[in-house]
Amino acid sequence: MKNVLIILSILLLLLSCNKEDNIEPMPYDNPEIPLKIPYGFPALNPSADKNRPTKYSVELGEKLFHEKKFSGNNTISCASCHNRSSAFADNNIQAIGIYGRVGLRNTPPIQNLAFMKFYNWDGNKLTLESQPLVPIITHEEMNSSILEVIGKLRNEYEYKELFRKVFGDEDITPDRIYRSLSQYQYTLISAGSKYDRVKRNEGETFTESEARGYHTFKMKCASCHSTELFTDQSFRNVGFPLNPSTEEAGRARVTGVPDDLMRFRVPSLRNAEYTAPYGSFGQFPTLKAVLDYFDNGVLYADNLDPILKENGNRIPMTEQEKEDIIDFIKTLSDSSFVGK
């Protein structure tokens, strides 16, 4: 009788274990994070609309954004060049990557990317999800490969947990990395500047200089730096000094069209106070230097922007107008966005 009871106990234990083994893990609650689209902003990039941020994907994306194992020697992350305090740009003339290698262009800020139609200075990417591979494989940036990155991450407990929370299993794939990085960046929306508070009638007003600067800006700058993004997202040759690198051709690197030579995407002026130097390869150390250049006359080219051609290849400004414009541009600074 005693032996029968022992056998029954063992059978019950085995059945209990099998039952436990067959229980599927409860799915994580991974709610969507609503994108608060500021008043007057353009529509979302279609890719952003299809890849809406979720709680754990943004957490994963931010961790990946700061992950130095993306680089071949584990020293460079996305955040190494895209610093929050510089509006997610840096303050180098040209980007500096692995082993101190100098890149072709200045690091652009990555604010409000959810509303952009093109990415990079020459617009060679139409979706943010296709962007991360560029710095990963570029010799002057991370000098690695996505397979090498996955090999470094796949056995780390924190990543396995986060990938499970986001996607339901631990499988780390290129697409999942790109989607999570993009979702994090889609949340980097900047619309908390003095300019925004004035426009929203939140009790602030422009100073006399800022108001004059806004008026002058609308006459002399807003043809390119339009919309609430302060860029019309067009590609223009504005006659800036040429990059000496033979690899540079501006938008023509993408299209192969001669008329696109040295045309670059018009940058947003939001948070411009924090993103010096300026220009596609950091030609100008200050905003004043940019305005002085336009005032003194730009470099002529056959495809120079018609606005400049019609004005004798320059945008004439008095010293007072320059000072006022800069004071207005500083109202576009969003201190909470950059953590200041």
C-alpha cells in the first residue's frame, strides 16, 4: 500500500510539472505612447504613422541609442554624436566616429523627425527605419555591421527581456532594432520654446528686439525656413563655401542629377542656438557668421537658389537686423527638450 501511495504521489508531481511547463507566459502590457502633435505641425511621415511608439519599444530604442556595442570597437553609440544638450546634434565641425575618424558632414539634430519627409543632409533616406544602418556600416562612423551588433547583444539578459516585452520573444533582428530606434526618436518632439508659448498665448510676449527679428525673419528668411518646423524641407544651393572633399556633391549624390549639385536639405532652425557650428560641414562657427555671409554675398553657381540670384547673390541686412534675427532665432530654443 505504501508503495502504491508513493507511485501515485510521483505521478501527481509529474502531471503538475507538465501542466506548469505548458502554461504560456502572460503577454506584457505594452501600450502605445500617443505622439502629441503640436499645433500647426505638418502630418506625420507615413512610416512614423505605421510605426507608432509603444512603452517598451521606446525604452528599448533609448537603450539601443546609447549602446556603444553598435561600433566595431565598442566606443561609439548614436548618442555619442547626438547629444541631448546640443539638441541631439554635437558641436563638432564634422562628425567624429570610431578611432577619431572625421566624417564628411556636420552632425544634424534629430528633433521632430516624425514630421520629416527626408533624412540626412542629402535626403538619401525617406524613412527613419532605414537610417540606422548607415552609421553602423560607415567607415568613419561605427565601422561595424548589423550582424556583428546582433552577435554582441543576443546573449545579454536586459536585451532579451526588452525584446520579449516588445515583440513577444527574445529574437533580435535588424528590423526590430531599426523599428525600436525609430520609435524612440519619434518621441523627440520639440515645441516648448518661447516662440511656441507666445503663439499659444500662454502669457509670454516677445521683447522689442525679438519682435523686430520675427518681422525681419519673415521677410528675409522664411522663404526657406517656413512652417512650424522652420524648414520647408526643400533642397537648395544657397552658395555656401564648398566642402573640399571630392566625395561631396550634395543632393546630386542621391539623384545623379547635375542640377542638384551642392543642394542640401534646408535645416530646421528650432534649437539652432544649441547646434553650432552651422552648414553641411560646419562652415560657420556662429549664427552671426551665417548672416554676415549672406549679407556679404554667397558663392555663385548656375543652380544657385533663385531667391539669391534675384537679389545679387546676397540677402542684404543691417547690423541691427542681424542682431534682431538672432534674438528671434533664440526664441526657438526649447530648454526643456535639451535638459537645460
